[in-house]
Amino acid sequence: MKLSRDLEMVFLKPGEIVVTGEPLRVTTLLGSCVAVTMYVPRLRLGGICHALLPKCRNEHSDCCGEAGKYVRCAIEVMLEELTLHGVLSGEIEGKLFGGSDMFDTVDGRRQSVGCQNIEMARQMLEENGVRVATQDLGGPRGRKIIFNTNTGEVFLKRLRKTEV
């Protein structure tokens, strides 16, 4: 596939979320963080988040003020935004990336941050009826992804540790 060069390129920083009907190429770099893309073919509407940690400390259903930093909150915000556009969860195509084991756990018994992020993303998408079309998760290497909000396509490059 050929990547369209005429679309505006946006760099998604950790903790940010983009949901738009505008055609954009959104790029981000992932280590232990997780990127979740959502795409609705009927509306050509796409969204992506770059979340750092599995969930915030807020145990209530409302998300904290820094929703983009947390997988659970970021997915909730994206789903709310898509719902405002008349989208049903069954028509959302989800894709998951990242969650690398970039850092050793202190005691060796806890799950790495990357694994926790993956687990939370999968749980949230399943609970909300979002079909996961593809995923590239875990492992020791970071990733660079480019998400086309107008087509739902994701281009992936696995990085060497020195590139993250």
C-alpha cells in the first residue's frame, strides 16, 4: 500500500487523544505505552490515543482530568466522542499497538507496565463491544506507527532500543 503524502501529519505525544473526521496522518512512538486506534468505515471517522499507564486512581466512573495518560480513561473518552457522532460500538474497528517490556519490574513478580497497559486495553475494548481487527503488542522493541484517520490504515515500524 502506498501512504498518501498529501495528508496533514500530526505527531501524537504521550497522553494525547485525537478523534476526527478530518483526513490526517497521526504518528507516534511507543515503548511501554499503548496506542489504541478506532475507526468507523461508515463515517470515515478515526481516533487514536497514546496512553502511558493502565488506569488513573479515580475509582468513580468519571475519568480524571488527564484522561489521555491512562488506557482506561482514554478509551472511555474516545468512545464517548464517537457516540456523540452517532457511532455504535459494534461498528468500531479497533487496533492495538505497543506495550513493550521496556523496563524491568523491581521484584520480578509484578506485570510490567507494558503488560498492564495491554491487559487494560483489551479488557476495555471487549467490555464495550469493540472488535479488535489487528494488534502488535508486547515484546522488547518499541514501535513507530502512522494512523490514517480517513481510512483506518496503520503503518507500523518496529524499532531498535536505540530508536525509542
